[in-house]
Amino acid sequence: MFMIVNRKKVLSLFIAFVFTIIMASPAYVNALDEDVLDVETHYVSLIQEGATNQYVSFSYAKTYDAGIFKTPTLEEAMYNAFLNVEPTVNVSRYKATQDEVMEVFRQIINKSPELFYVDNKIMNYYNALTGYVAVTYLYYNYTYDEIVEMRQMFEEEVDYIISTLDENMSDLEKALAVHEYFLVHFSYDYTYSIYNAYDLLINKTGVCQAYALAYKYVLNKLGIECWIVTSDTVNHAWNIVKIDGKYYHVDATWNDDYRTLGKASHGNFLKSEDAIVELGHVDINEFYVADDKTYDDYFWIYVTNALTYLNGKWYYISNSGNLTSYDFATGKKESVYKPKIHKYSYEIYSNVIAYNGRLLYNSDNTIYTVNADGSEETPIYTLSEDETRRIFGIAIYKENLVFTLKYTGDDEDDLQYIPLSQLLIDEPTEPTATTTVTEEPIETTTTEITEETTTTEIIEDPIVLGDLDGDGTVTIIDVVILIKVLQGNYNLPEDLAVNADIAEDGKINIYDLVEIKQLLYDN
């Protein structure tokens, strides 16, 4: 017992001695004694405040050789101070100059969308003789209590977006799903004043910096590597994403170029360096070069409304007006059936949303629910006869069906919300044909009842893209017919003309000939 007590005393004395030495060191004296320090305030251009200029280094963080004690890097120390909303951070141990502290500050904020509440200035107390910063004062745009509440709201929105994804999705599908969520639920801020991820998620509007910051944060939470890239020349920010070991450009802002709910383009999704430059993204400040061209001409470049995921497949309304599915596992695209779409001024203003195992889509005055195979189409909401505006797109947000009413596609969205619980949306059933079901006799105490029930359902013939002779299959004969159509030597019957738009871009051209040859090759 005596030896144990002595050891405890020795250990206590040793700790006190080490603590005294550390506190008496010049670094800590300089950090606390403002009489030997000069002070300067610096302002930094931040992406979350509208900047598009950024350096391409990941970090200028410095480590500190503290022997057996593990000490965070300069970047970690500053990040943790911002995360804890601390007023100052002691950086004396790092022997960092003002330029180094400034650059670490810039890098932290520009790659940390969750620090949306941090101001763009810092104040350094530094030693004029050595040039090293002792203490950095930090500034915030809100009070501590406001920041706590805002961060909670921010994370709740991120968690909700993630909750809309399916755990069976690949990283590619997750990147696509988040991209589609952004295009459906957010709109571009034409006041050009909203730059950060928080305002985009909460207020549903923002400019390119807000889109890029929020997209990065959500994908990072999903474990997907995603960075922000910028261009001073274009005055623009977007993302670069790592999928299956390769990097691709994603510009959700330029894809969200429609002013209406549910409309979306996909020309700037998963693009190579060459392709994104050709689309106008020049003088790029970037960490990695995207040299893979796998998705440069992918099927989605023709899709002008949002895609939705259901049971392993993606569904959308093609430019030919067909409900179409795509399976990433097999690479198979299939037209399911012809829904009652809303077409205005040659543009399709219908889109599909998955909910409760079924699909929802809109016509000009009605919202329908339908099974993924096109069966059991049922109206669940119809505009009143007094409503002169039309439905221009739908969405689902936190158990609410959302749709927009407008006169034209260029009008401002007038969003309407209806609780999904008020709508009759049943679970999907297995597709049925015309059948006769005879129930077994039911015995009762008074009599025997035999009841025969007949259930009839009429399902339109499925669309077979590429079938131009009407035999239900795609053969070399269909290729010959398409060549004649393109040469102007053959007129297709109206019921078969829809099958000629194999690329589903709303036109019959050379791209359809390429697609039909690919169909033959795949089969």
C-alpha cells in the first residue's frame, strides 16, 4: 500500500511539473501576452459567400511535434474551433505565418459546407519578429443559440434527403438520386444572393455555390468522394465526383435550368473533362482530372424530367411521352406504356415520382397512381372545374404531395401541398390479365353459397421500341424500314411511328438508327 501511494504522488508531481513547463514555454507566453504581439484583421473570399476563385491545394495544415502527446494539425484545430463555435483558437504551437493561417482558414470553409455560419474574416495576433501567429480570433454570422438551431435544421434536411434513397443503390445511383432530388426540390435564385448550403436546403433556392456545397455535403455523408470545382472565367461552381474509382463532373445548377417543378435536364451529369469543357466549363480550378468518357453520351442526356427509383429500376417520361424504365444492372431500357401526359408548347410537363411501391405522375389536370408495369392506373387527385391553371409537375416532400399550378411553363411556380394520407394510394398488386376466379363453396349454418367472381382489366399493348413492322419484335427488317424512313422513301403508320423514336428524344433521326442496331446487338 505504501508503494502504491508513493507512486501516485510521484505521478502527480510529474504531471504538475510537465504542465508548469508547458505553460511557461515562450509559445504559450506569446499566445497570452498581447503586449508583445501585433494584430491584423483579414478578409477571405469564400465560396459560401459567392467567391469562385480557389486554390487547388487540399490543405496547408501543419502538424506539431509534441512527442508522446497527440496534437491535432493546424487545420484540425481550426476546424474543431469553428465546429464548437469558439471565439479564439491558439495556434502558437504550429509556428504558422499569417499567410498559412489564412490559407488553412480558406480551405476549411471552402470544403466544409456545414460551417455555413462562419464569417469571412479572422483576426490574427502575431509576433512581429518571428512572423508567427499566436492566437486567431474567429467570427460568426449568428449567435451561438441561432447556430445550434440552424445546424439542427440543416442536418435534418440532409438526413431526409438520405432517407429517400434505397440502401440497395450503387454509388452511381446514389449520386443520381441526390442529383434528381436537387433538381425537383430546389430552384435557382434569380436574386443572386443565396450562396450557402443551409439556405438552399431550408429555403429551397440558391445559386451555383449553394448547389455545389450542398451536393458535396450530402454525397460526403453517403461516403462518396465529392469536391467543389470552380471557374473564375465563367464565374461558376460545380462538383467533381468519384464513382467506381473514376472522376466525373456534375453540374446540378446548369441541369436545373427550368423554372418549373419536375423539369430537369441531364447534359451536365457525370461528364468527362473534355465534355464539360465543350459545354462551357472552362479554366477549371480542380483537384482531379476527369478523363473517363463512359457517361458522356448516356441515355439520360435526352431526359427532360426527373428520374425516380423503384425496386431496382429508374423511371421517367421520355420525350416521346412514354413511361420508360432503365436498369443499371443490365443496361436495359424499356418503354412501359403511354400515360396521359401534359404537353404544352412542345414541352412535356409530366414527371413520375415513386411512392409506396407505386408511381405517381401528372397529366394537365389529374395526378395518377400506377404500377411499375403500367397496370392499375388510378386517378388520386383532379383539379376542380373552376381551376383555369394546369398542373406542371409533381414532387413528394415529407409525406406531402406537392404540385405546381401555372398557366404556362414560364410562370412562377404556385406550389400546392396535400398530405399523402388524404389520398388513396394503395400498395401495388401483381399485374393481372383477363381472368375468371371461382371461389370455393362457403358452408354456413343455413345454406351453401357458391359465388363466381369475374375480374377484368384491360391493359394496353406494351410499346416495343424499334418494332416498325408491327410483329412485336425487333429484327433486321425493322432496320431496313428505319433506313427508308430516314431517306424519305417510306411513311410509317401512326401507331408504329412512336416505336421509331428509339432514342426517345422526341425525334426520328440518325440516333435512332444507332439505337436500333444496338438493340439487335444486345439481343
